[in-house]
Amino acid sequence: MTDSSAKYRALFGLSFKQAWSRKANLSGLLFFLFILLFIYNRLWEVIGLQDNVKRLNSTFIWYLLLAEMIILSSPKMERILFDDVQSGTMAYYVNKPVSFFLMRYCEGIGNMSVSFLLMGLLGSVVTFVLTAAPPFEWWQFPLIVLMCWVSSCINVLFYAGIGLCALWLNSIRTLAMAFERLAFIFGGAIFPLSIYPEWFVDIAKWTPFYSIYYLTIKLVYDFSWSNLCEAVLLNVFWVSLILVFIGYAYAKLNKKVNVYGG
Amino acid sequence: MADKFSNMLKLFLFVQKSNLKTAFLSKGDALVNVVMMTVNNLSFIFMWWVIFENKGTINGWNFGDMALLFGVMNNAFATFALFARGVQQLPEFIDNGSLDNFLVSPRNSLFMISISESTFANWGDYVTGFLMFFVSGHVTWTNFGLFLLAGLLAFVIMYALRVILSSLAFFAADTQRLGDNVFMAFLTFGSQPASIFTGWYKIVFLTIIPAGFLSLYPVELIKEHSTAAFLIMLAGSVVFFLLAVKIYALGLRHYGSGNRFGVR
């Protein structure tokens, strides 16, 4: 058991180091994040002035920062798995002493963690400079960030699930894009769900995006232990569902590879 | 010169015809992708509709103005993704040496790279673009002409910026995602109500990231039939295009072959 987890920790570490060395990629990501913060800070500043609501930008920009940390840190997991399955690369790994899926997942988490960490550190500084006082108390912040990191791991898991759809689909590009867009809308990734009509929020509650994104990120301006527990419980529920799907798809894939080869 | 242009046009049309044929090998798949893209765009526009429903206007802009902006942006992006998307792959071609395949061709290499990739799903952007024009509340024949013109000029600026970003790969390694992210930032900047950018925000909006050419001036051009907006867009597209070609040519001089054999 210890040996087995050490292998996956090593894979995580390797991928972390590899992602860390891609300075140009990370600079582009940070540039995009800063531009987003800059634009939406201006938008909420203008709306706040227009509606005479003070510090509206502070609430929404901290919210946006955490939302983007979850979304932008995702390492295109679906494309990696899709390519592995379609090109037959997966066949090379099935006889190795590691689970192919866990190997790719740990690599994905390692990759994601670098972007998440950097965006969290530098993004917090920029957001603090843009908005001054944050809408949370500082002791809550590490807990909120940890919750968001867990959400990012779940996010990567969902995209891995999409990648495994290579079993049935010739292209997953549109499916991944639709998933991303649904996450933006139902997860309130740019504008919090609190500004949407009630009928829309009622629909969103039935989707995994509601807890993975909205409930988790909302902690930044509405922290309470009950909100935190609600987010954790709902996330556990959705993770169980996606794990059932992944287990089924992966078993089918393994069987196919064993019978037909890569 | 005219012959050269006519040959390039023939080749362009031939490639587009092939792209369409390839896409329609699986008609169902192609149509589903277009519909998904349209739904995808409309869901983004829905977010803004919610904001405008709540707030009415944002610094003088209403949902009609946003619809015009989305119309122009979607049309420009559709043109880019359908007819010139290959330029997005330029860093990859440079990094793995497959640029050589384009350089040995007797045609203009930038032209060949640009038309080397097309995503059929982006026809959905045209659907969204025209739909947005028709719901904008500014529907007249003159406005429709100006809408098409604004989309074309916005495409040239978008394309030129992408060429500049992709050409970074001539000077530094592993710049694919850097270019993608900066390009995304440019598109995101351009998808905001231009009225929120005043003072020094406006300077950034028109210079460092020239997204104002995609949002501010097209809307002014269509709504107010502003000659100034047209001239600024025209000048912007000419300047950015020439700059892009210059940077690409400069990059080519830096390029060392990948020694990869193959002809395209």
C-alpha cells in the first residue's frame, strides 16, 4: 500500500516539476488571469458606482479569482486521455505496475497544482491591490483555498471522465467545450449565481457545477461552517457518481485493450 | 500580381471546398458540432443578458449594444477559425520543424499556414453573429452592410494579433500556450461593454491590448454611422496587418530548419 502510494506521489512530483519548468506557459496563464481581474474589477467598480453600492468589486473579484484558479488550472486532461486512447498509447501502459488512469490523474493533479499555487499567490496579491480589504477574515482564507484546490481536483476528474468518452466518440472537443460552458453558467464561474433569476438557480442546483464551483467559491464572501459542510457533502455525492462512470468506462477500455491490443 | 492573387484565391476556394467535403463525411456529427457551438455562444450571451436585465444599462451601454458587439466578435472569430486558424498552430510547426514543409512550397508560407486548419464547428459562430445582429434592435440594410464590414475589419485585427503572438515562437521556445492565453485575454477584453473603459483603462484598451478595435469602434460604426470609427478601424487593421507580416518575416530570418523531410 505504502509502495503503491509512493509511485503515485512520485508521478505527482515529476509532473509538478515539469509544469514548473514551463515558464512561458505559466506567464501566459498569469497574464490572462491578471487581465480578467483587471477587466472585471473595472466592470464591478462601474456597476458599484452606478448603483451606489460600496465595495461591490471587492466581493466579486475575490470570487472571480478563486473561480478562475479552479477553471484555468485544469490541464486539458480530457485531451491527454483522449489521445492516449485513440492513438493506442494506453496499450503500452496496461502491463506496467501502475494503474494507467491513476498515473494520468496524478500527473494531471501535479500539473494543475503548479498553476493553482501560482495563480493563488500572485492573483491574491493583485486582487488585494485592486480591491484593498477582502470580504473574508484572513483565518478563513487557507480553508477556502484548500476547498478550492479540492474542487480543482474534482474538476480534473470530470475532465478525465470526458476523456474516457473516447471509447464511444470520435471527437470530444465539443463535449469538453459544452461541459466548460455549462460550468461557467451553472457554476457561476464569472458572475455568481446570486445575480441570476431564481428559476435558473433551481436548475443549477441539480448539476454538479453548483457545489464544485459556486458553493465552494461562495465561501469567500459568505463563509459559514454550514455552507462549508453543504459544499463538502454535495461534492462527495458528485464525486461518487463520476467515479462510478469512470470505473465502468475504464473497465471497458481495459477489456478492449486486452482483447484487441492498442 | 493579378495572376498570383487569382491563383491564391483558387487554392483558397479549393481548400475550403475540401474542408466542407471532409466535414460532411459525417453530416450528423458536423451539424451537432455547429449546434453545440451556437448553444455554447448563446449561453455566454445569456450571462450578459442577466446582467443587463438586472442593471438596465452599464455606463450608457444597453443589451442592444452588447448584441452588436457579440455579433461583430462572433463573425470575426468565425472567419478566423474557418479560414485562417492554421496560424494558431505556427508555434507548434516551428517547435517541431514542420514549418519546413510550408517553406518549400512555392506559395506564400504565411498564407499556406493560415489555411492549413479549419474548425467546422465555428460555423456556429456565424449563426450566433447574425442572430445577435437581428436581436440588437439596429436592423436596417445600411446597418447590415456596416455590420459585415466591421466584422471583416475586426477579423483582420484579430488575425494580425494572432500572427504576432504565434511569431514569438521564432524567438523563444514553448510559446504555444503563452500565445493562446494572450489571444484569449484579447478576446475577453474585446467582449466587455466598451463603456466601462474610461481614462487610462481606455489607453490600455486601445494600445497594449488593442481590443477596443473589436468592441468600441464596431459598435460606434454601426450605431452612429461614424466615419471616424470606420477610419480608425481601417487604419488599425492596416497597421496591425503590416506589423504582423513584418514580425513574421523577421522571425523567418531567425528560423533554423528542423531538418524534417516532407513536402506540403
